[in-house]
Amino acid sequence: MPPRILIVGAGLYGATCARELHDAGCRVHVIEQRAAPGGNCATRHVPEADCHEHVHGAHIFHTDNERVWRWVQRFARFNGYTHRVKVRHGAQLYSFPINLFTLHQVFGVATPAGAQAVLARERVPIAEPANLEEQALASVGPTLYRLFIEGYTRKQWQRDPRELPADILKRIPVRLDFDDGYFNDRFQGIPVGGYSAMFDRLMAGVRVDFGVDFLRDREHWLARHDHVIYTGPIDAFFDHGHGRLGYRSLRFERELLPLADYQGSAVVNHTDAAVPYTRIIEHRHFERPEPGRRRAASHTLITREFPQEGGPGREPYYPVATADNLARLARYQAMAASLVPQVHFGGRLGSYRYLDMHQVIAAALAHVQRVLDTPRHAAVASGTEP
Ligand code: FAD
Ligand code: UDP
């Protein structure tokens, strides 16, 4: 008999595993506590604004991994959107991420050589930055740190930047030319018709039950399956026995405005600590009308993003990789190793890692390969099972 595989969560990790394992001949059952697939990538159509709302915050697909890019094209056509962000601090608007135009706005330089010279003067010599603040001071110096990073980071993480890992900032490029793209990746875009339509295609033919919380009936589910892929929070799986892992959450305030265009860009970051939100998303700018079709909208939809601490009743959006949390995570991972049947903890919440969509797909494809390479599953997939 083909192995019985339970997948907990119809987010991107669960859906990717489900598609591949289903196609390889496994008996796959997905359970999802929400009413629809997509996890944090979910979108919904808003007729008044003639666009798809990114329900859990802005999601831009970007990758340099050709295999992942080819794989995802099977389920969506991407619209060629390239992510560009503006920063607002006080009354001033800036080009971002930091590039030659930003350095022109802040320091008056106009050439790459001028930019290099001003950064060399600003940078604080720190050989091995041990935290986010040191990383920022070493890479751009105090003026740009205060203007673009300190306020935003304090709001986003509600922690002193000296308590945060340097890695968080390495996601954001610093450039000496006028390139103001947010990502360096060659492949970018947003699925035409929204992410939720992509998930419908991704999960076509797979058995899925919505509105089912695995943790309410854990023993029931474990007893009936040969392998479980769990994409919820790892600490919740173990009833927080070693204490709660820290998560950052967000509160979204959405507003439909009777305007054609509110801010002229999909995302404006508000880096001033005095403004309580971190950014404003204007959803219509993620999309472009199909050739020959005019936008039919009386309104535009904006969302303000207010960071908040995670906790009961709040979505756990971002793992917080402090030393305490990582030590707690190691205890949960040690418990996970001895579970029967084997439970794999995947995705952003299961692995407690700050993963982007392309990394989630790559990790899920790698896990599927490991599952299919086990002798029993390989026999099923090749039709040679005894
Ligand atoms: P999730 O999407 O969290 O899916 C997990 C699923 O499991 C959920 O549907 C949940 O309901 C379900 N579940 C949990 N527990 C249970 C349970 N007990 N029983 C049943 N079901 C359960 N990535 C990018 O590449 N580009 C971006 O621009 C980008 N922007 C982002 C912006 C924000 C605000 C956030 C929070 C993330 C962003 N990401 C972005 C990251 C992206 O959302 C993740 O990489 C991706 O959604 C992770 O997929 P996942 O399946 O691991 O987790
Ligand atoms: N960041 C910042 N200012 C900005 C944008 C980002 O200081 O205008 C820092 C902040 O610490 C943030 C990190 O860079 O958490 C990564 O930003 P990204 O946009 O990748 O992700 P976010 O955490 O905002 O979803």
C-alpha cells in the first residue's frame, strides 16, 4: 500500500509537499485550521479596488533559484512586477534600499566614487558585527542607521537592535549605483489572479479538509499515518512544555479610499519611530491591468502594518531568533527526533526560521526527495513495491 502521509497546514510548505507526494503516488491528506489554503500568502479579490488584497502583508515572489522558478510557473503566470520601495521619514521621502540616489538625497554626492567616499567616512570599523546595530554601523554608519534602520527595526521587533542578530539586515542591499530594486534576484513577480488562485491549482486533486486543528486530536492523526509533515509552530506541537518560543505578530488596518492612487507605490516604509506603523501597502500597485483592459475601480485599498508581540490569539508571523529562543528550539528539536511515527517539522513555523517563499519551496522539495528516497516509498513510487 502507498504510504499514508498527513500534512498539517495548507501554506506554501504543506501545499508544495502535498503536490509532489500526491503526484508520486502517496496517499496524502492535508488538514488546515483556516477556511482556505495559502497560509500567509493568501489573497482575496476586492472588487471596489479591482485588485487582490495581500491579506497577511505584502508578498512578492523573488528568487535566483531557476529550479524553484520553473516549478512555480506550473501553477501561476507571474506579472513581471519588480519590487521598489520608498521610505518616508518625517516630511521627507527617500529612495530605498540605500543606493546612489539615497546618498545624493542625504549627503549631496552624485557619483559612485562620491558615494564610496561618503560611506568610507561614515562606516564604523567593526570587524565582526555581533548584532543588528553593529551590522548597520559597519555597513552604512550612524547617519543612515538613524534615518532608515533604527526606528523601523525598533518598531518591527520591539527590541533594542543590539539584541537582534546581524543576519536580519543582510537581507537588504546597499548599492553605489542608481539601482533601487529591493531584491537582487533575477526572477520576481506576483501571480496574475492572486496567490490564492495559485494555491487552488497547486492543490488540485489533493485531499484537503479545512477548519481542522491538528492539535485538538493529535493522537488520532498520529495513529493513522506513516509519516506526518507538520507546518504549525513547533512549540505548540509540544504544548509549550519548554516554554513559548518568541514570535512577532502584526495588526493590519485596512482602508478603502475613494481615490485612484494614494501613494504612487506598492510599499512606503515609515522609518520614523514617532509613526506607529512600519509601512503602508497600496495593493493596486502589485498588479498591472492585462493589455487592452482598463482598471475598473472606484477605490484604492491601503493597509497600515502595526507590529505587535506574538501570543495567544495572534498570528505568529516572524520567529525571533534570540539566544534564548534558539536554546528553547533546540530542546523541542531533540523531542521531535524521537517521535513515532516520524514527524517532520517544516516551513517557517515548524523550522522556526525566517524563510521567504522561494526558500520554503526549495526546502519542501528537498524534504519530498528525502521521503521518496526512503526504500519503502521509493518502491511505491516506482511501482516495484513487494
Ligand atoms: P504558513 O504560511 O504560516 O502556513 C502554515 C499553515 O499551517 C497555516 O495555513 C496555518 O493555518 C496552518 N496550521 C498551523 N497550525 C495548524 C494546526 N494545528 N492545525 C492545522 N493547521 C495548522 N516571503 C517572500 O518570499 N516574499 C515576501 O514579500 C514576503 N513577505 C512577507 C510578509 C509578511 C508580513 C510575512 C509574515 C511573511 C512574508 N513572507 C514573504 C514569507 C512567507 O509568508 C513565507 O515564506 C511562507 O508563507 C511560509 O509558508 P509556510 O507554509 O511555512 O507557513
Ligand atoms: N529594515 C529597516 N528599514 C527599512 C526596511 C527594513 O531597518 O526600511 C530592516 C528591519 O530590521 C527589517 C529588516 O531590515 O526587519 C528586513 O526587512 P525586510 O523588508 O526584508 O523584512 P520585514 O522584516 O520588514 O518583513
